[in-house]
Amino acid sequence: TICVQFTSAAMECLFETHVLDALEEVLEPRAIIQRYDLHRDRQLEHAPIRAPTLARGQYTAPTVVAEGAFSFEADLLSEGWCSGRFFED
């Protein structure tokens, strides 16, 4: 399962389908969840604020995230949370 978030309305409008297609083709995830957590940024760009959505595939919550001996569960479609785990970490 992959969770993505476009941080620019232009990127979302112009390339959303291309990015999702590429992720699906290269990584073959069971599901792609699309989140819209940056409300302030979306408001500045006059982009709609939406609940998390299932963009592709099938998703069954929860997702188990493992970091060494530590693990936690998260429902990627729920609102109001942040794992604190980012790609650049």
C-alpha cells in the first residue's frame, strides 16, 4: 500500500493520473491512498479540501508500519493524523 499527497494544486491537476499510473506500473501496490492533509496550502491555492481517498486498488485497514522492533497500525483513510514518517527520512 502506498500513501501519496500532492502538495501543489498544479501538480495534482496536470500530473495526478500520470503519477498514479507510474506508481501502479513500477511498484504494483495493492492500493494507493491519496491524502489531502495540507489544508492551509490547499486553501492558498483555492484547491478543494477533501477527505483521504482510495485512488487505486483495494485497501483493508489497518496498515502495519514496522521500524526495526517497533511497529504501529494506521488506517490510511482516516482523517486527522500524521504518522511522522516521510519519504525523505
